[in-house]
Amino acid sequence: MKIRPVVMKVTPERAAKWLKLNTRNRNLRGRHVETLSTEMLKGNWKVNGDAIRLNDVMLIDGQHRLEAIVRSGVTIESVVCFDVASDTFDTIDKGMKRTAADTLHLRGEKNTNVLAGAARLASLVEAQASILAVGFTDQEFVAIIDRHPLLCEFAAASSNKATKKLKLLTCSQYTALRTLFAEKDYDLAEMFFGHLSDGELFARDAPVSLLRERLLENTASVRKMTPFSTIAMIIKAWNAMRTGKKIALLRVANNENMPGVM
């Protein structure tokens, strides 16, 4: 049987018809379908060579794309390979999935693992998200970095004392927060993170000093703060420094929302 590759428009009606041949695929991942559907609705879908594969009796590959077409109601253009032998099913999707860091590397960026994590965190903090475990598409990662160009500069500088020696923050946390703070007040942000590193720039009762002590306690503790609580606490200390507010205690309640960056 000879495979017939074709670049063609796949309508919701055609996608629904092909999905009826989906008799032996892995479980559908709803979040992935939602991501693909959103990209289609935004007009971000591109023909990249990835193919929908099928024959007259079986859909071999492409269930998530087809389901996203049906849910979005959007007609897309795609490579479709007809007459693919059914016994090739077990050979599909054996390669390693490309990560956000891989995408950024191909774009020419440096420190891509840190940069990808920082871009995700910066966007979630910016949106005051209630959870930090949210995925982004490759296009969204690129858009975040274009919106926050300091991320690239600070990712390169993320191996400072606060992240490496004292281990107060991860490199991605340092990069994301330093970027968001510097966008508000560059000089104060430099002093803020400099004090986290050496503790020599502000008085002991300054909010950033209280934060430094709290983070040092956290590194020595068996029971660590959650990433959400850590980020929220750092933002609270920053906001207090920005507004000149005196605080006696830094804490984050269990049901508290992510504070906005002032």
C-alpha cells in the first residue's frame, strides 16, 4: 500500500467523519485539545509538516487536532496522509517532544531553560493567577518574551548569590520577578535583589530585610513554603518598599490571591 500525502483543508464535518475511525488511539487529553482549539480560533495554526494519518478503517494519528477542529468549528489546512498501514500505529509519536526551551533555543535565545520558566512565571504573576501550573504554547512563550525583553538579560545574570549561593530563589523566580519589578522601578529593583544577596543595603526593619530573613528560614526548614506563597511574599515585600509602607510580619494566607506588582 502506497501512502498518499496531501495538503488539504480539513473542515469540522470532515474531522468528525475521520474521528469515527478512531478505534485504537490513546486517551484524549482534554487540555491539549483545548490548547489546539484556542490556537485555531486565534488564527495561529500553521501547516508545519505534521500529518494526520489514516486509512479506510483506522485513524492512526491526529485525534487531538481533529477533535480541536470539531470543538472550535474552524477549518484548517493540514498535511493528511492517506492509506497508511494500520500496523504502523505503534511506531507513531516515539520521538521526544520539543520543549519551550527548545523552541527558544531555535529562536537564538540563551539560558533557555531559565528563560522558559521565567516567561511562564512572569505571565502568570502579571495575570495574578491563582495557580502557577499552567501551560503555554510556543507562540505564547515568544510573545511573553517580546513583551518583557528584560527577561533575556536577567536570565543571563540569574546565577547570582541570591539564587546560587544562598538558594533563596530559583533562577526562574529571580529572573521573572526582577524583570517585573525593574519594569516598575529599575533602580529600586536592583537594590532590592542586591539586598537579598548580601543584606547590606537596607535597615533591618525594611520589608526586604524581613523578606530576606524569611527566605533564609525557608531554606533551612524541612517544611518549605509553596512556590505560590514564596512568590506572593516577595511581591508583598516589594510593594511595601515601593509605597514606603512599614510592615512587622510577612505572611501569605492559604486562600489569598496573587498580589499585583506595584
